[in-house]
Amino acid sequence: MPAAKAPPPAAKPRPQYPIESVDNALRLLLMFRDRGEIRLSEAREALGVAQSTAHRLMAMLAYHDFVRQDPASRAYRAGPALIDVGLSVVRAMDIRAIARPFLEELMQQVGETVHLAILEGAGARFLDAVESERALRVAGRTGRVLPAHAVSVGKAMLAALPDEEIDRLYPSDPLPAQTDRTITTREELKAELQRVRRRGYASNAGESEEGVSSIGVAVLNSSGRPVAAVSIAAPLSRMPMSMAKQVAEPLTETARLISAQLS
């Protein structure tokens, strides 16, 4: 079988200062678009590099879980990180359209700003928001990425992950702080996630922004993995933590309805 050819560069000017190793690594990843598996000799031939260079490229991609080597055939296949990147883009597009009517209904029900977010590594990316109609309200955060441990949507999703994934996402202290109330150690974070698991929702009282509170609930798939999270956010003076359980009830139902649509 002839070697897989790396896809040719797009018909546009190359960067002024190209980095050859990065270019080769990206071309190598693009080869998996058309091939289920790639042998080292095929990678070497397609990229026009030495065997040792091809091996180093594959080793680095394997280190970051973008590829996995089959122990029997020694060929490389797409790894979980590469698959997750593709799926996260599709999931983000799909879940926003699915969730939007539920977010609108929830905002009308509670009168406060609601958000939809997904987990991106140790960050929470806000995909959509329906802002409260009140004069004093929390602004939508659509498009922003905030530390997951500092926001209720992030903590809700982290709590649905096993401890080994938490250790991988947070290998060392301190954790970045948004305010003086933000959790900054892994020990504190793990204790907080245990509380989230017990009660079924996450809270944020001024941890990401002074004077703002929020309650978040994860949207789970059929395997119990978090695919997103929804939250209700309001001025802390209007939604103190004493209201958390009350606020969590309609939020939990919204998360359940979105989850059902994804099944």
C-alpha cells in the first residue's frame, strides 16, 4: 500500500516565519483525517523527514494523547485528545442550538441571567446567555473563558469527573485567583467538589467577580459525563447563598431537559 500523503498546504501565503516542527506536527495530525492508522515509515515519507524526526514528532503527539500506538502493529491511531477536540467543536455547535429554548424559558421563570458553558481543559467556555430583563443584572459572558474552579458552571462539570482527571487538570498549586474569594489550592477544590457531588449543584459567591453569585448544574450524557453546564447568575445582594437550594431546583430541571434532548 502506498504511503499516505500529507495534505498539501492550503492555497494561501505561508506565515512569514514558519516553524518547521510545528508545521510537520500539524500536517501529521491532518493525515488522520483520511487514514485510520499511520505507520512511522508512512509519516516519514509523507513529510519528507528522517526516521528519527518522524519518531520524535509521533512521540510528542503521543505524550499529549493526540495519537496512540497499537502495541501489536506498531501503527499509530488518533488518540483521545484529537478525538475530543473534534467532538467538542461539534458538541458546542449542537448543544447551543438544543439548549437555547430551555435557557430562554428558565430566564423567564427566575428573572435572572442564565448561562450555558462547556469545559475546555481547566477552563469554562461560556457558549450562550440569556440576560435578565431587570435594570440591575449580571451581563452575559458569551465567548469568555474563565477558570473552571472559579465559576459555578465549571465546578459543576468538574464535580462530574473522576478524581484522576481532576489531578491531571490541576497538577500543582496555586490555582489562579479571580478575586480574594477564589479557591486557590487543589485540596480546597477537591473538598468543594465533594460538596457539589453531595448536593447536586455548584455555587459561586463572588469567586469570579465581586458582588456576583451563581448556581450551576452539569448537563450529563448517558454515560454520566459532563457535556455542558447551565447556571443562574445574579447580584449577590439579590441571590445570597441562603437561596441556593431554592434556585437549584428549576436549574436542575433545565439541565435534565437539555440532557434528555442529547440522548
